[in-house]
Amino acid sequence: MKLAPDWAAPWFAPYREAAAPVLQRLSEGLPVHAALGHPRFEPEGPRATGYEQHVAATGRVPTRHNAHDLFNGLVWLRCPAFKAALNRAHQLAPPAPPGRRGPLRDALTLLDESGLLLTAPAPLREALLARDWATLFITQRALWQHAQLLVVGHALLEKLLHPRKPLCARVLFVNDVQAPDLPQDLTPAALPPLPVLGIPGWWAPNASHEFYADDHVFRQPRLASAPTAGGCAC
């Protein structure tokens, strides 16, 4: 497996230090679970329980030889307490009807796959919750200098290998991106969508206000009963 992430990109930069020895071992032919260099990771194989239950019971993370699981491993290496908290929360979640995961586990999965931790001034938080894109990215643009962000969704990191305008994170507001608290009553509705390439300083084309005129990406919220399809109003 050959990857060439742009480690200067703001979404990958926080993982550069953890990734360097891993990528070196990958180049030497090691599979991902071994290249990650920690006994926590094991090759994917038959197991008697579900993924989350297996991680909780054994402390070991089944890992396939692909980019998706590589980024999952890098987030574990960079943010072990956060990933462990996600796993614990899955185990403590209230029972759900058969075939359902329940709102807490749905939210935890969104965070795990597409999450972004954000510490930001109140006007930015309020604008994001309101999907007020003009305020968020244009009139209050200078406030992003006071924000801290960390992509923790491993599926989103994989997608950002090939950045596209519609790529969307689900945001967890925290007091400290390095030591985030995980709310016990989390629901998907509490994780607003954010088009990551709209973040000032993250993507050169967004220096022009015209970037945000694309209503296929920067859409207004839909009514709760209305169907959704694509874009970032999900």
C-alpha cells in the first residue's frame, strides 16, 4: 500500500509525527497492524463478538491492510484517551430496539468516522449551529484565528487524501481539542455538519467569497420531515 498524504495540509499535520515511523514500516512491507508499532493493533480475523465489544474486552483493535484502518490506527496513536472514551461509551449506551443502535451509538459512530473537534468563539459556534454560512465563513472570518480544530474521524481523513469541496465533518464542540470531554447524552443532532474545505486557511480556493455561493454544499437547513441528499445540510 502506497500513500502520499500532504502532511502540510491542516487536517493531516497533527498526525505527521505519529505517522512518520508507521509509513516507514509500511514502505518496508509490513502490514498496517504491524506498521502501527503498538501491541494494541492486531490483524483482522474471525471474532466471537462485534467490533466495539471485541475492542472493549481485549484492548486490541482489529486492523485491515487498507488506508481506512491505517487512519483509524493513527487516530488511536494520536488520541488514545479519546478513542478509548468512544469505545467505553458504546459499551455503556442504553439498549436499543433490535436492529437499531440508538441515538448515542449513532452519534459515537459519526464522531469516529467523520468527527472534528472544535474549540471556537461563541459567534462561530452559534453560526455553525444555525447553518449561517455567511456569518460563519465571511463576516466572522477573522474569529477563526482563535479557533482550534482537530479531525478525528478516520473515514474523513481517508477521504481527504483526495480533497473535494462537499466533504463534510460532524463537529463536537469541546473546551480543549487535546483533552476533549465526551458528553454522555450525545445525539447526532448535537454534531452539526461542517464543510471542512470551507474553513479559512484550510483550502486556497475559499479565499474568494464566491467559494461559499455553492448552495449544493453550503445549504440551508431542511425541515425535519424533508428528505436530504448530499451537500452539508445533512
